[in-house]
Amino acid sequence: MSIDESRTGLAPEPVAAEAPADDATQVALRPVGEVYAAGDGARAGAHAAGPGPSWWHRDHPTFTALTGFYAGLVYAVVAPLVIAAALAGMYGSHGIVHHLWLAVVILVVPLVLSIVPATRRFGLFMWVGLGSTLVVVGGVAALVLWYLVRRDG
């Protein structure tokens, strides 16, 4: 939040490109969160669909990367639990071991997201989130196991 926003509740908006060069440095102030009409120049295309927070830019390069990474992180934790609960509900606690291979279905979602061109970048970062989560969890588990075995020996 800039100084102008914190004091006045108004966000600076650049003047449209058609303005003369000497007026290009002028900044028009509008209330934060105001819906931009279709005649507002460069911002009209971004906000014509409806209002939204000004920091929510789906075209920003880090938006897809961060959402993909954290989606992979959450997916690595939540998806196995959901699959295990579904298998336990269908086959009971003893039958879950025989059908655990169905947990491989978890990898289909990021694989499809990585193949489809529209979601390829999101899918690749989802793989990064999945992989890094598994490396961290596996590394911590190995370190704790090593420590416990060494302490008892």
C-alpha cells in the first residue's frame, strides 16, 4: 500500500496513453476498489469482466508459479489421505493394502495438467511442489530415524 492509499484511501492511476507527453506524468486518483468502466483506456480490458482486488493479476508471472507450487504442496498432503479414506471406506481396513496401488491415480492430475498447453506451467510447478514436499518429508523422516537408531545403539 502506498502512502497515498494509506492516507486518503485513493490509489494512483496512470493517465491513458492518448494524453500529451506533459500530462503523462499526472496521476488521477480514484477510490481503491472502484470498478473501471469500459472507457477507461488501458485498464478497461483488465477490469471489464468485473471488480476484483487490484493485486489479483492472473497474468503476473509469479501468480501461476506460486499457486501451482502450493497446490502441489497441498495435493501431496491431502490427496493420499482422501484416497486412503476412500479405500478404507470401500474395502475396510484390511482390504486397503490389496488396493493401495490405486493411490497411483493421484499422479494423473498433475500429469494431465502438465500435458495440456493451457495449464502446462501450472502443472509443472505443481510437480515442483509435490516433489519438494516429498523430499522434505522423506529427508526429515530419514533424519529422525537415523537419530533414533543412533541414540539407542
